[in-house]
Amino acid sequence: MTSPAPVRGAVLLIRFLSELGMLAGLAVAGAHLGGGVVLNIVFAVLLPLAAAALWGMFVAPRARRRLPEPGRFVLEFVLFGVTGLVLGLTGWLVAGLVVAVVGIGFAALTRVFAKDS
């Protein structure tokens, strides 16, 4: 059974926004992890860059080495979970919970309403 276009579109939109939230959350958390200004900048750049690289290599619809299910979902779960954890550890607990719950939730909903996306 195919999902109605508006539902599929809404799920994919919120999923995309949650991916952006993950990258932003990693940048914010990274900016608070280091022992000084230089390390803060390095972590603020490297954390989202590492997540984006993993996403692009293994999760993105056009990834050359896209993981099959359930491996792709597990990687998404880990990325959103780590983002939530790191945000929580740096004092952004509510933001971390929101990013983790929304990201993981919409990763799961994508498999129901927008398969192969």
C-alpha cells in the first residue's frame, strides 16, 4: 500500500529537518567540548563533518555504498542517539532529547510512509 503524497512529503520534510538539526546539534555540542577556543572550533567543525560523511556514504539515497536495512536504520539510530547524548553532556539536555527522539522517530516513520527514501 502506498502512502498518500501529503503524508509522505511531510514525513520526508521533517526527516530532512531532523538531519539538519543533528548537524547543528553536533556543531553546538562540539563548540562546548574543547579545552579552549581552538579545540571548540575544531570539534564544532569535525563532529558534524564526520556525521555528514557517514550519512553521505551509507545512508543517503544516492550513496554508492548504501547500507541495507536494518543496518542503515541502526546507523541512523546511533548518529541521532550520539547527538542527543553529546548535547546532553554539554548542558543542552532538552535539545539533545528533542534531536534524538525526533530524529529516531522520523527515521522509523520514513520506513513506514516513504520506503526507499
